[in-house]
Amino acid sequence: MKTQVVIIGSGPAGLLLSEILHRHGVESVVLERSSREHVLSRIRAGVLESTTVDVLRQNGLAARMDVEGHPHDGMRIAWAGRDSFFVDTASTLGRRFMVYGQTSIQEDLYAAADRRGQPVLTEVSDVVLHDFDGAPGARPFVTCVQQGQALRIDCEFIAGCDGFHGVSRRSIPETVRREYEKVYPFGWLGVMARVKPLPDITYVNNPRGFALASYRNEKLSRFYIQVALDDQLDAWPDERFWPELKSRFPAEMAQAIEEGPTIEKSIAPLRSFVSEPMRYGALYLCGDAAHIVPPTGAKGLNLAVSDVYYLSRALGRWYGKGDASLLDGYSETALRRVWSSVRTSWYLTNLLHRFPHFSAFDQKAQEHELDYLKSSHFAQAALAEQYAGLPFE
């Protein structure tokens, strides 16, 4: 096989990149190690920055989102049972963000790929990247196995959109890679339930630990609580989860939380991770292949979209005008936004969670930071700007 761009990974980053490249007249082949059914079964977040919404609309992918998605004006923060306050992104910035589940985005992207006959090879194994280091005269290619058949795909560029555990980042020599990581000493227990959500996405700092009430649609809610890293799902039946969740919210909010059978439940550790550079020769990393953020800032999917925006623009410029300047600057451009989002997620994680190593001083400083954020228009404006999404460069 031969194509212009091999895209490894058919998650939102990979399929969105293939869609935008198609609009630039650039051919691609997408490789996916799992089945389509498995990819669609993954439960992920769904808070979309205004820039992500713009990218989906500009590329004809927003018809369903604009019907089923729910625009929000901001987020609410409460702590220690005290009054909450609202960080208003709409009035501060003139921009709203959208709640629309990542599973729905994945379905929309697969439907778009099917309509245009996009080659998506699923259940692919033994993926190996070759001759992508930019050596003179080298032509990159990818080998893999699909359904017992060995394949070779010759290409000009490789886009690694295959997540943290994928082959792409690990194909960059260790002598070149610089990795930065912070592992947090707790996890999130997340549940999905067919109950009416609270009106606002609400973050809670409580002596018992962090909690979050999020929104999927008018009859579907997502809730999270901070738990110990060694907690097991069996220890959190619904009969224990709902009282613990409500105990962390101010009384009037707790009374508004509806209970019901949970339809999905999982525990995820929290970490921040960045790998630099995001480009090595003809290989370009996008999304979780290059960076992981704790879900506190709702930045994971949005960073994947910004990576794809910058890379598709760069490839479009190269194939349209023969101009490599955006390709050469891809890593630096993408990483500026990555580190901005990593900082925002780190700030919110430190602001809203109870850390086991906190001293009395640390706890007082955290509480007064929340007081300052509540009382300062300028502090809220700075947080709103980053939460709703900075403009693209």
C-alpha cells in the first residue's frame, strides 16, 4: 500500500486528522489496534472548549453536536460546605463551552470516514515504524499485521495518534525524548447514572475529598469522587457511593442530586505527563501519545484537537504550497498550548483536592486561594480564559 500520511490510532485525534486532511486533498490510511466496537465503547469526558467546537463546525462535523450538545456559560466551585461561586466564561470572554460526549464525537467521526470511504484498518498488530528519522534519502514506511496478513505501507509522513501506550512515542529514541511526569497520590472514582444532572458543572473541595458533578445530557449524569489509589470498585457499591458523594456537596446541592442505578463505574489514577519533542523526522505526535493531563481541567480531548489543528494546517501548507515552515515549527507551537493546559489542570488539581501530605499550612493556603478566587474578578477571568480555551496561534 502507498499513501501520503499514515495515521496510527482511530480515536478522535486520528479520525479528525484524517477528515481535515481529506478536506486539504491529502490522502491517509488509519491503523487501529482494536475493533471499532471497542473504540466506541470507551467512556471519556465531553467538555469541549470553544476552539474545539469551532474546529468541528468548520469541518462539517457539528450537525449532531449542535442538536444534542449543551452549551454552558461556566463552572461552579464550592468548598467545605460553604457557599459556591460561579466562574462565568460567557460574560467574561464572550465564549461558551459545550458538553457533548466523546463517544458521540467518535461516532460522528466514524460516520464521516465511512461516507468518504476513508481506509481504516482495524485489529492491527505488530506495528513498526521505519526510516522516519529524516535521514537523507530515506522514505518512511510502516509495517504491521492485520488478520494474519503482513502489510507494508509506504508514506511521506506518520502521525502518531495512538495514545499513551501506543508505539509512536516509544519509536522516538530515548536519547531524543524528554519526558516530564507528575503522579498524584489519589484517583477518581467515576460513575454514570441515568439521572437529571445539576444545572452547572460543579467542582467541590471538601475535607472528605474532591467531588465533581458533570453533565452528559438532560437525563444522564457523570459524577466523580476522590478516592485512594488502592481502592477497588468492589468496595464502592451504589449504596456507599451516593451517600459519600452527597456528603461532599453543600447541603442544598446535595438535596438536588438524584440517585439511581449506576450504568458505568471505574477508578482512574491521576497524572500529568508531557513528552518532548512532538516531532521527530517524519513522525508527528498528537493527543495522548504526547501528553496526559488529569481530568480536572477537562483538557485531554481538547488538546488532541488543538494538536490535530496545528498538524493538519502544517500538512495542508506543505502539500498546497510546498512550505515546510509550519511542519518545522509544529512541536514548539503545539507544546506551548500543551504546557498552558497542563498548568491549568495542575492548578485546579492542587486547588480542589485534599492531599495526604498536606500540612496545616498547606491546607490554610489552599483555603485562602479559594477565598481569593471567589472574591477576585481578575482571578476568575484568568481561570475562565484557560478553562474555556485559549485561541489558536
